Amino acid sequence: MSRVVKLAVIPGDGIGPEVIAEAEKVLDAVTESAEVTFEKTRFSLGAARYLETGDTLTDEDLAAVASHDAILLGAVGGMPGDPRLKDANIERGLLLKLRFALDHYVNLRPSVLYPGAPGPLAEPGEIDFVVVREGTEGPYVGNGGSIRTGTPHEIANETSVNTAFGIERVVRFAFAQAEKRRNKLTLVHKTNVLVHAGGMWKRIVDEVASEHPDVAVDYLHVDAATIFLVTNPGRFDVIVTDNLFGDILTDLAGAVTGGIGLAASGNINPDGAFPSMFEPVHGSAPDIAGQQIADPTAAILSVALLLDHLELSDEARRVTRAAREDIEARDGSARTTAQVGDAITARLRA
Amino acid sequence: MSRVVKLAVIPGDGIGPEVIAEAEKVLDAVTESAEVTFEKTRFSLGAARYLETGDTLTDEDLAAVASHDAILLGAVGGMPGDPRLKDANIERGLLLKLRFALDHYVNLRPSVLYPGAPGPLAEPGEIDFVVVREGTEGPYVGNGGSIRTGTPHEIANETSVNTAFGIERVVRFAFAQAEKRRNKLTLVHKTNVLVHAGGMWKRIVDEVASEHPDVAVDYLHVDAATIFLVTNPGRFDVIVTDNLFGDILTDLAGAVTGGIGLAASGNINPDGAFPSMFEPVHGSAPDIAGQQIADPTAAILSVALLLDHLELSDEARRVTRAAREDIEARDGSARTTAQVGDAITARLRA
Ligand SMILES: CC(C)[C@H](C(=O)O)[C@@H](O)C(=O)O
Ligand SMILES: CC(C)[C@H](C(=O)O)[C@@H](O)C(=O)O
């Protein structure tokens, strides 16, 4: 009897549905002869749904999504400045709500410069690292507020909340990654300014490091880390960092490795208590939606992360290889979103 | 009678004294025939002083520094990991204390790619923008703490404090800069996550923008801004942003414009109630201290910002031009710190 994986698919807004269509194509192709069947449920969530119904993510939506084994998400978010979305915050109400409710404490973002990928750096060298971004704490907790709002006397606070529990589990995950890779881990924070949160991160990394003498550990302030990402990205193997610093570093890392059209990510609950969620790092890009010009590679590489998470390692490797070969073969001529998906699917089957 | 400027000089630690020696050389040369005399007071502050006396910045130090018209600072901070500095936080206790006590609410950081400067980007294009970083609020206020510290149940919070008063004044400064430049202003924040602080920044920028219809205004999330800094830095004219985002963006901007060996900054109190402070963006780099290999250009360009602030615009222009010519003439052969300072001084006199 073949294994059944219940997959929630959230195509979302903008280019989301276009790139997800290609990701599904690839997923279907790579699993057609495998000992696994994906049972997909499609969820209509995002700005479009909000405009129709006024709902962002209801309790019922959340329960239904959570009853799956894994989630594949395209991108969510409407046209910036759309007055009808003024009171909606689709990012917080949907994307971040899912990450927090499903305890996605690892936000895993690999950065690889594939041969042939066009990057902005003159001498990029070899780039192959992974950012382990904390996903459920830090300045993302929504612990902010304001008084005298809208007046010249307004005060707005935002509190970053950090727990030893939350940091230790993500740090342990990062060390395990380093041991599967090149045994190097870099903590990125801003310990000289955020002394309490930063001090705790440093202490816990030092403690866990003593259990992993094989892993070389160093530390960089976040500002210095951005310098190294453009002058010597090859120095990185595993970066572990907080939610906000990870957000910033992974967009930059995506840019130096050929653009966020190639950057994949997994929002992972390693304990398996909740389904993990895989999504391209890029957004919904409503300005180019429906034109079939978005690159589906990031969504397709997110499928590889999904397969890897489900321990379908062979399938994961095949998807990554097909995408990599496609990137290498690019000659700059324009292809539609579907053509890229078809080309990668064809390489998979070859 | 010639104008007298009382200048506090804080060479600091590591390479600080070396680069400040060259900055002073240039300052002396450019003012030797000017209608202005700099009366310098040297302050021994930093990690070295702390190790000697246990003091970082006493009330007397602060009062003495504050009684000057302006401050020139090299860099402060000891060797990372020095156990004798474990309980000192020279950055917070000295550098940030000065910025806060002297109400340096504008942290002005120009980014220019000078012809000849080696940058990491393959196709940098023309880069000439300025970051107006807020200097007295945000996550830098030191409003953090922890409970159950050092235990598995530790919780550490860091609160970003933001006021309409603080934002409006720095935003007004940024619009004035844009009007002196190319009439373009980009707000960088993370409004989709830090909704209260970000919302207030957005509201105030919109309000001030309505008084400046000549300035084109746009908005970027901080993660997206890092992408543009490496893929299209030419799109920026004036960036206005909060203290932490400004810290991150200016190190990255320094890297893409030839390295932080060239990046200058001014910590400015535009009201003139307190002396402004000028310093290279780089740190004390204790690992290369005393070797005469540090590039003093950032310190020298900080002198240009100092002169500009003192409305000695001709002198400022001459220093910038001499540094620019020196950068253009570089052929990659090694020069000592003093040789670079001498070369720029010679160009000044030519
Ligand atoms: C859309 C936004 C809330 C999100 C984040 O900040 O995490 C995005 O930038 C990302 O990196 O996935
Ligand atoms: C040394 C440190 C506190 C400082 C900062 O974070 O502001 C530095 O990085 C800078 O940018 O001047």
C-alpha cells in the first residue's frame, strides 16, 4: 500500500497561482512512479479572498489547513496601496498567523549560487549556505502598540520577545544542519546593542556548541554579516539568527545568489506536531501577475525542500538536480512561467 | 579676528588613533589659510582607558566633551572576547551614550561609489545616495531586560521606542536633504510586521511629503531594500530609516561602494544644542591595529562632513575632492595609513 501525504495547497495572490501551478506539475511528475501519493486540498486564501469575504484566516480555515501533513504556499498579498486592503494585513493575518499557529520555529532558507545563475557580484566565488531563521519569536511576535495614535504626541513601541526555550530548539536544529554540511555555524545578532536578547542567543549557542566540538562556531553582528554576504559569501555554511535579522539576510542572500526568483524556503515544525509549510521567499508581485513572466523556480525548489522534509530524499534530489540543470542551461532568452515548469519537468523525466 | 572652533578629538582604540592622525593632518592642511582656527582637545576614551581606570564615560567626561563645538571620533572597542572587557560594553557605554546624550538624532551616512573604488558588484552603475538614520530612538534605546537570566526559562525582551516627535524631526531633515539633492526620498521600514512603529513612520513621512510636493517619495520594506542595494543602488537618493535598519543598510551600502574603509558618517544635532560628532563607519579593528595598514579615507571623509556641518563648505569640498582624486589614482599597490593621509594632504595643497 502506498504512503499518502495530505497536502494543503495555498496558491494565494498575484503570481502565487502561476508559480504554484508549475510547482505542482513538478511534484506530480516526480511522484508519479513513487511509493507515495499526494492528496491535495486547495485553499483559497489571501487578498483576493479577503476582498470577497472579509476573512483572512478563520479558525475553521486554520483547523482545516492544520489537518494536513504539509503545506505548499505560493505568495499572499494584494496590490500595495489598494485602499480596500487598508485595514487588512494579509501578511500578519495569514502568513505570520500560520507560521505562529503551526509553530514553525525553523524558517529554513538555503542559498546556493547555481552555475549559470546571474548574480550581481563580480566575483561571487562558491556560495552554498543555509540560513536557519527563528520563526516564532523576536520582533515578529506582534507585541507592539501605540498611544496618542495619529497625533504629534504618538509613542509606538514594538517589543521583541525571546525565550531560552525558543532559542535553544532552533539552535539545536542549526547545529544538526551544520553536522550534515561543512561543520560551520555563524550566529548573527546585534549583541552590542540588543544586549539582553543578544546575550541570551550568545549564551545558548555557546552552551550547545560545547556538545558539538566538531562544529566551528563564530559570531557576527548583523551589520557586518551584510558586508560579508557581498564580499565573501563563501565563508558561510550555516547561519543561525533571529526572525527579523533572518528576514533581512535571506532577501540579501537571495539577491546575491541570482535573485529571489530562485530562493526557496521551508517553515518547519521539526517536532512534527504541526504541518510544515514550504514557500518561495518572493512575494506575490501583483504588478507582474497573470503575465506568465514570473520565475517558478523558487516554488519548484520549495517542493524539493518539502520532499526532503517528508524524507523523500531521492525525489528531493531529482527536483533540485532538474532545476539546477535548467538554470545552467539558461541563455537569457525569455520563457513563460509554464515553459520553465515544463522544461524542469522534462528534465525530471529524462 | 578669525573664527575659533573648539574640537574634541577622541582617537579611541585599535586603528582609531592611526586614522585620526591622518584626519587631523588633512584638517590642519585645509584650514591653515582659512579664516578659522581649530582648538583641539584630545580625549582618551575607549577600551584602553576602561582597562586602565575602569571608567567608560563619566559625567565629567561627558560635560567636557559637550562643551566643544564639534567632535571627531576614530573608533572605540577592544579586542572581541577580551575577558577583561566582559562586563564593559564600550559601544553602549561610550559611543551610544554620546549619541543619545548629545541628541544626535540624525546619523548621516553618504554612500558614493567613487571612480576607481573597488566594489563587489559586477555592474554597480552610478551610486550616490545618503542614508538619514534616526539616532536616538528605536531598538537602540536600551529598553530591554530579562528574567530567569541564565536559566532554561529565561525570557529576554527588547523594546523599540518610537515617538512622533523623534520621527518628524529626522524626516524633516531627510526631506531637506532630498531637496538639496535629486528630490527623491525612500522610507525603509518593515511596516507589515512592525505595524505600530512602521505605521507611524509611514504616516509622518506622508504628512511631511504633502509639504514637499517636489520630492518623489517611495517606500521599501527593509528586506527588499537590501536587494535593491545590490541590484540597483542607483535608484536611491535619500533613504530615511530607523536606527537599527539604518545601521544594517549603511554597512551594506559601505560594502557596495568600495568598503567601509571609505564610509564616513556624521552624528548630527541639527538644532545646534549639542556638538555633532563625526566618525568613520568602521570599527576599531584591533586585529590590524598599529600596523599602519588601515585606510584613513573614511576618517578623512568624516572631516569633510564635519567641515560641511560647520558651514565651511569650500574646505569640505576641497577635502572630498582630494580624497576622491586619491581614490581614482589608486593602482592597488600597498600604502601605509600615513602615506594615504600624506597623499590626500598633498593633493589638497596642490
Ligand atoms: C511577508 C513578510 C511578513 C515575510 C516576513 O517578513 O517574514 C516575508 O518577507 C518573508 O521573508 O517571508
Ligand atoms: C558599534 C555599534 C554600536 C554601532 C551601531 O550599531 O550604531 C556601529 O555599528 C555603527 O554603525 O556606528
